[in-house]
Amino acid sequence: MNEIMNTDVKNILGNYPDWAQKKLLFIRELILEVASEINGTPEVEETLKWGEPSYLTEQGSTIRMDWKKAAPTQYALYFNCNTRLIETFREVFQDQFKYE
């Protein structure tokens, strides 16, 4: 597992319930792994955007993820709505996710 270098991100993830933390850390690893496999993709910056762990590069779209007390049994990924990402996820994964 890639170590979390950003202490703000580390603290946010550390405050999630264990089950949500495990799910989101797994997704984090997938993001970093896929980015490393794409030729020409610069380093992924791990930071907070709107208080949520976020992953961005000079190319591509920012991915944010979070768990919220208001929906304690859920976790979420957020994508820029001006991309085709959500449309593509719906096409590929159909009803496996809840889309908003």
C-alpha cells in the first residue's frame, strides 16, 4: 500500500469508521495503480478539496471520495459533472452504484 504523505488526508481517512476507511483506502490504491499504468500520466497529487480526500493530475479529472455522518452506511466518489465519467460508470456498472 502506498503511504499517505499528506497528513491532512491521513487524518481525515483516520477518522472514518473502520469499514469505510478500508473501502476508501482500497479505492485510493486503485486510483494510484491505474494512474501509474497510464503512459504519460504525471504524478498523482493527494490533497483535500472541500475537506475530502482528492486525487488529481495535470491531465484528467479530479476524483474525490468521502464518508459522511449524514449517511453513515455509505461512502461516495465524486467526479466533475462536465466529464463523461458518470455516464460511463452508468453504462459499465449499470445499477451497481447509486448515482446522484
